[in-house]
Amino acid sequence: MTATAEPRATSRPPDRRRPLRPRLRKAVLVAHILSVATWFGVDVVVAGLVVTGMSADPATAGLAYRSLGTFVVGPMLTAALATLATGLLLGWGTRWGLVRYWWVLAKLVITLVLTVLIVLALAPMMPEVVVHGEQLAAGAAATGDVGDLVFPPIVSVTALSVATVLSVFKPWRRIGRGRRAGRVPEA
């Protein structure tokens, strides 16, 4: 007679996530990398337009500010939302999870904060930037202050660089590792 073995009790709850299949995971990862690269590129263009607007002759500065105010928010917000969506998919469908590791959570917070800043801080400024550019191009005395435009690309490029470093080095431990009663830290 053979005895049936009873399942052993484990201290870990079962993993309820559904892992992405390898091809789909790679496709989402490529989309994630490309969306972040696009976002970074848009920020570099913003920096170039801001520097041009601050240092060029009035006609060129006007064109730079009008371009900035007219064309930047759409591509930047699209890249940010694509980054957020693909990041969420990777979190849900890979072993890293969304709130399993501190570095993943930090990247999620960075992406969310930058996306909200685009919507709440950058986009509302753009009509004023366009008017400023039109006034400069027309040779009129420009009203309004667009000097704060230097900060969005600096903040965004820095934050996206930090997120990239976190992706490569994956610092810090798991969230809550070994802190719950009766839980053994994983190797």
C-alpha cells in the first residue's frame, strides 16, 4: 500500500500573479525601454528649446517658445503614459512585482509623480509660453515670465536617469522582507 503524502505547509502565500509569457514579456520590455527613451528624448528637446529661447535673438527665441508651447506636452504625456502602462504590465507579469521590491516601487513613484507634473504643472503653462513666443517673434515686449521652464527638463531628466539606474542595479531588499512573524527571509 502506498501512502499519499500530504502537502507541506509553507510560510509563503501562493503566488497569484500570472507571469507574462517570454515573448510577450520581451515585447513589453522593449516597449517600456522605447517609451522611456522617447520621454527622455522629448525632455532633451525641451531643454534645447528652453536654452534657445533664453539665449537667441527674439525671432528665434519666439519660434523656440511657440514650438515648446505647441508641440511638447502631447508627445511627452504619451511617452509618460506608455512608460507607466508598460511598467505596470512588467510589474504585474514578472517576478519583480509592483510592490515586492523597493527599487520597483521607487520607479513607479517616480513615473507617477512625473506624469502628474506634466498634467498639473507643465501643460497649464503652455498657453502662456505660446503667447510669450508670439510676442517675441512680433518684436513686442514680452509679458510673462517663462524662466521657470528650465526646471522641468532638469527634474525630468534627473528622475528618469535615477529610474534607469534603479533598473540596472536593482538596489535594496524586498519590501517587508523577514519582518512578519514566522516568516523566513528568502535567499
